[in-house]
Amino acid sequence: MRFPPKHSPYSPYSSTSSTAEIPDVPVRHVRARSVPGVCVWAMVLIVMLPVLMLRPHHGPVPTALLLQGVVVVHTGGALTRVLTAPRVRLVAFGFWTFSYIWFGLAPLAQLTSDTYPWPYRAGEETSFAAVAVVELGLLAYSAGTALAVRGTALRAARPGAPERLLARRLAPWRVLVLCGLALALAVLLIPGQPGGVMAYFTSRQAINETGALDGSSDSFLQPLRSWSVSVPAFWGLLALLRLPRLQGGDRLLRGLRRLLLPLLVIVNIVVNNPISKPRFWAGTVLLTLLFNVDRLCRPRASRVVAGALLATVLVVFPYSDYFRYDDRQPVAVVSMAEQFTAKGDYDAFQQVQTGLDYAREKGVSPRSALGPLLFMVPRSVWPDKPDDTGIALARYAGYDFLNLSAPLWIESYLWAGPAAVALVFCLLGVAGRRMDEARERLLGRPGTLAVLLVPAFAFYQLIFLRGSLLGIAGPMLLMVTVPLLISRPARQVPELTPPAALAAPVPHASLPHPGGHL
């Protein structure tokens, strides 16, 4: 990975330049979608893969299964648009990849065979309601995206808070302080971990990643201790790689960067490897670094990598938990349909079913939304603090194993019913589209948060969508606040070129990141 080009101190992003003229953002000519590409992806995602999930069914077809076909077409069509669009939208790709696999294909296999990962069984009415809640969230997300598209012209003239936030630039000396802090935390905390460094190459169980389930009142502090090393180390490495080089006077900075870079690579190999960290987080680290490689920011390369990533998630992901426990079982290769119906990794739809029965019996509670927001408040101070939703649903279903997911669909439903689902996913669609647009416009600007934070969120949202929110609130807070602390506001935000102007071929000095989504 090469460093970004030297950055002029008179750039509109420089904090010392408040009157400099804002140059146009150079872009490439935007090409139309490839019709053969659309046809191939649509055939694979909407026809071939769903057919592989189907099993012989006797008697009348359940209404839930018919509605699930609508979800498959919706998610498969949206993912086709993402993979064939001339502008790459990483946030959209992450959302629709999760929705297609976890709420498209997996429920199709489960409803067809009436086989689920966990023992709890919901009635046909609950199954239909679960599919309807999922589709409601998808429709709300698409509506939010459409609303964001309508506001593009307005944001071109007057960028909003998200655009200004993502336009923040890395502050070199703050980045160096973060790198030093990450190394210091590694020196202090890694040797204190039971088993030392080797524990990070044994299993997640060895470093107590499931500390939140050990029964203590504030047991979330143990995994938070682990995340306090992993997240700063990741952001320190990424920021160091993308730190803009100023013209002159940065010899000391270059020397420190060369010294710190190999040390941070070693620390990340230790604390962010897929053996000791959750697969979603290890994937986020790897893919964020991958999509910060200049060559992979090109549209065609990005689409190829996205397609390969989708295939990897479908085929390899179910087997990637081999190192989760110390007691490992031999790997048995089975079909995708069997994976979807047998592995707890794909319990998202079943958890929505369980959550609907839970809500029918115990009602919804807006107060539950305060749990993730105030996750750092100890239960000793707040005895009535809401429980983790995944744990609450596991207990309701009578499971002994409590480390289950709680997808955002059912999390939001338990706050205030369908209205909460529609509102949450509409806002998520607006935010996702605006983040993708900001990254596209700012991709040629070295050292902006858009280039760093958007890919990280795009891939981390898979675990954000899978839930539960209380379990990921700590890492999410660290992932968002650390980049803010190592950046400074831009005095001026470049004018965002309206979509009509993007179609005109102009000379370019950087490689934009095209894409699109529903």
C-alpha cells in the first residue's frame, strides 16, 4: 500500500486556509450499467441460489413462504444494483449483503424445510409477521435512500452535518499520539492477558470474549478491556497509512511513520487476527485496509472484490468459526441450505420470530432503547438497566446457551413496534446514502474521515445489523470516537458536485469510487 500523494497546505481542507477557492472535485465519466452483468447477477441472486434453498413441500404453500419470496426478490434485486452500478456504494453493499443472506436465503431454507438452528418453534402466524417485519425494514431503508437522493442537489450547495463530519482531516500529531497510545496499551494489557501473547493465537474462548455472559453484574468490562487495545491499534495503523504528506517540513513525521508502521502491523496481527477476534470484526479490519489500497478504489476493481467478497461470505463464513473454542471439532462440509438451517450463525430470522412472540406476551418498551445508549452505566448504579436483547430472547425461549443474536429489526420492534422499525431503517437508509456520497466526493482528498470511516462502518454494520446492540455498543463507540479524536474540522467543505455534473467527462487527478443502490 502506498502513501497518499503530498497534500498542499493551501488545500480547502487545510485549517490554515479559510479563503482559498474551492476547486471542482475531479471525477471520471460515469458509465451505464452493463446489461449482461445485470442479467447474470440477477439470474444468480434471484433465481439460482434461491432454488438451491428449496425443498419438496407437500400441501398448501404457507403464506409466510410466499412473502419470503418477495423478500428474496427485493434483496437480490437491490444487491444486483449494487454489484453492477457504475458507482460503488460500500455502505449499501454491506447492508444488502447481510439482508440477502441472513434475511433472504437463510429464512427461505428454514421456512421450506421447517428446520431452524434452535429448538424454539413459532406458529405460522408469527412466521408471516416476522417476514412482514423484515420486509417493512427493507422498504423503509429503500425509502430512506430515495429521500437522501432527492436531497443531493441541496447538499451540493449547502453540505450538512454528516458531510462536514466526514470532511474532517487527520491531524498528523494526533495520529502519532494515538499510535503511541495503542503501543502503550498493547505493552500493558497483552502480557496481563491469561496466557499472554499466545492466547491471541489460540481461540476467542482463551481471551474470554464471552465475558458478558459470566454472570457478574458488570462483566462487560472484560471484553471492553480487550477492545480498548484492538480498536486503537486498528485506527492507528489505518491513519498512519493514509496520513497526507505535507510539502516540506515533514521529515520528522516521515521518520516516525517508518518507525511506527511495522510495530503497529505486529500489534494488529496479535490483537485483530481472526483466531481471537469475532469474525465480523476481523473482516472489518481486513476489508477496510483492503479498500484503502489505491488500486482497489477503481470502480472495476471494487466491483470484482465486492463480488468475490459476497461469494466468500456465502461459502467460507460458516466454517470460519473453527478457532472459536479450544475444543475444536472436525470440519464437515455441507450444502448452504444445511448450513442455514443448522448453524446458529443464521439464527437472525428465528430470533425475529421469538421476539414477536416475546412482544405479544410482554409488550414493547421504549425504555429498552436506553440500554445500548447508556451501556457504560454499571448495574450497581442502575439496577433496572435493560438486559441484552439477545440474552432476554434466549431466556424467554428456554435456552441454556445465551450468546444469541438480536437483529436490528427485532431490537427496534421491541422499542415501539412497527413504527420504530420503519423509522430506524428509514434513518439508516438516509445515513447510508449520504455516507456513500460523501466518500465518493472526498475520495481524492487525502486524509479525510470519509476515506477511512465509511469503509469501516460499511463492513462493521454486518454485526451492527445482526446485534445485539448492547453487546456491540462499546466497540461501536470506540470505532466512531477514535477517528474524531485524531482529526480536525475542515474550515471549508468542498462543494459537492450535483449528479447531473458527474456525467460530464473531465480531467481527473484522483480515482473516484462509483456505485449505487436502492
